[in-house]
Amino acid sequence: MLLASPRGYCAGVDRAVQTVELALETYGAPVYVRKQIVHNSHVVRRLESLGAVFVDETDEVPEGSVVVFSAHGVAPSVHDEAARLQLRTIDATCPLVTKVHAEARRFDREDFDILLIGHEGHEEVVGTTGEAPDRVHLVEGPDSVGDVEVRDPARVAWLSQTTLSVDETLETVAALRRRFPLLVDPPSDDICYATQNRQSAVKQIAAESDLVLVVGSGNSSNSVRLVEVALDAGARTSYLVDDVSHIDDAWLDGVATVGVTSGASVPETLVAEVLSWLAAHGYGEVTEVLAAEERLTFALPPELRRAQRASSPAETNAPAAT
């Protein structure tokens, strides 16, 4: 086996999952979560078992309750609705998604048309579009560039969903620049560091793998992209599996080397179960292939930090001032 590293939880996912866990500890169950906190069915089920209640829309949350917004971000209208319902909100939006929202607002203020590269209906795209709905034009890939209509070709900027294929995004930007030579770039690359690192890692193992298994849920954009990247990088076959029960024994026919990785919202326990299953089927020799080291962490949402400080007992045994 070739085991890609890094894999699994990124800093934004870790922060979001911790946010729900600590909200339950701080406020007690139920804590409501708008949409899936991260796109992984196992994570969602575990949090449900602890008392989290997942809803599709804010108006499903009882007035005055605690609601957590998912890591993918929400539009300003969602914050407005939560305020109207007097909800206690905790925003677990990944800070890297928050950065894209800020860029959308800035380009809107500067009167640019914004070409947002992403997938229609994805929660991150919906949230970013909501920051400047009259200025954002969705571009789903190079083939859709010709359909874009803007007010002024000299005032056009691009942004992207953070979980896309790096290579396809660059291809789309190149196509946009051919059509709009004065296209303005964001201050920094929107594809998140974790997405890029996981794609780099799978590229390193794909060419030597007859089969690449990507652990992740079907609604996880970054996990789906890993399958595409593996195939593009030379893997003979690649499959997305939610967990070990989704592996088909027939996939191993004629396979000498299996590559394994996981999306950014996948607990490491699920990968460990896949490794154990493969070991039991004759793939006991594991080589870990390191593409990058990740040390980034994000602070918890300020709403939760304030609540935790307020609930902490005052120090009663501090030394007297001298």
C-alpha cells in the first residue's frame, strides 16, 4: 500500500467539528446545525448521537435556540434571518472561506463583475454568491467560459470555491483570461492549502498505484476531486468509498499496489479501518508518501470563546496583589 500524507481532517474541519462538540458541552443538547457541519456522513451521525440536530434552513430552528453555521459559510441573508428569529448563532465558517467572502465584498465595492469558479448548488458557492448577488457570475469550468456575460470586460475579477481541482481551476482561469485579458486575480490563491496538499499527495502515489481508494462521502467536493486527480495522474482505477463496507473485493483483481488517501472532512479512524481491511486481503506492506507537513490551526469562533469565558468560574485562590 501507498498511503498519502497529508490526508483527512484539515484545520477548518477540525475547528468546525470541535465547535459543535464544545457548543453541546457549553449549552447542552439540542444544538442546531444549519446544513452538514462538514461533508461527511460519519461525522454527522456521531454529532447527532451527542445531541446535534441538523436542519436545512434557519427557519427550522426554534426561536431563541443555539444554531451553528457550517464550515462552508452562509450568505448575509442567513445571518439576518437568524437575528430575526433571535437565535444564538455560532459561525463555524472556515477562515479560508471567510477570506473569499471578504474578497467578494471588496470586488463588489470596487464595482467589478465577479467570476466565481465553482459548482452550482454547493453550499460554499451559495454563501459566497450571497455576498454580492448582483455581481457574481458562476463559472463551472473551462467549457462554460463562453457563456459569461459581464457589464465591462475591463472590470472583471475571479474567485473560486476552495475545494476544487487545482489543475482544472488554473485551466478555467486561463480560459477566462483569454476572453478577458484584464481579468483581476484575488490577492491570494483561493484553493485552500489542505485541498492543494491532498491533491499533491495523491498525485505522488497515483502513477505507481493500480488502484487508488479515496475515503470520503459522495457530497464532499474535495474528496470527489481526489478521485479525478488520481485518475488524471496515472492511477489505473480509483474509487470513492464512504467507509470500508463500500469496498468491492473485485476491485483488487490484478492489483499489485493500492494507494489510499482521504478527503479533508474524513476522520482518521475510517482510514485505519480501510488499511486493516486491505492488510487482511494481502496488502500488509505500507509506505507513507509525504507531500507536505501541516501545522496550521484555527482559533474557535469568537462567540464560543466568549461563552466559555462567561461560564468559567472566577479564580478565587489568586495571590493577593502586592
